Amino acid sequence: MSIEPGIPTLGPLEEQVMHILWDHGKLTVREVIEFLPGDPAYTTIATVLRHLGRKGMVTTVKDGRTARHSALMNREEYTAGVMDQVLSTSRDRTASILHFVDTITATDRELLLEYLQQQEGRK
């Protein structure tokens, strides 16, 4: 199985499944289904998990006759990767960063400022 490089784009169902794995850890297909709304088919979720594996997002470990699936990166790493990809593909990275900072809350701005000051202190 080949793994796609970089942070992959996730479809809505893939994203739902990833949030379930991030929230609950190693799960079987049936356990993932229990957390999903409606009653998705077993084969649908098994296919989604296989696709997430190919995308480098999920690993599968056999536990006897059962397969358990878990996320290969945490939610924060994924989100940071998506943000980095957006900035990397932006025509004006600086404008994108400044617009982002303009849209965050004052609390988030303070947190970001504190973090940047700590990083400067480490140099």
C-alpha cells in the first residue's frame, strides 16, 4: 500500500471518522460505526478506513481476527499541516497570515504573542 505524501484533503465522512479516532483511540470498524450518525454500512466505513490508511492518516493493527484502527497524527498536527498547506499555496503568504491574525479572538492573539515571545527568547 502506497501512502500519499503531505497532508491529504479529507472528505466529510473521512473527517468524521478521523474525529472519532482522535476522540476515542484504537477502534474496530463496528466501534467507529457506533459513533457515527445514521447507520452507515460496514463496508462503507471499512473502505473509508482503508482510504485513510492510503492517505497516511490511519494505521491498522490486527488483534487476533479483529483489526483496530488508529490515527497516525493527532488533531493538532493535522490542523497545523492543513494551515501550512494553505499558506504554502497562497499567492500572498503575508497577507494571508495578517488576515488570519485579524480574525482570531483577543485571547488567541495573546496566546500567539506569548508563544512567539517564548520562541524569540530561545534564540
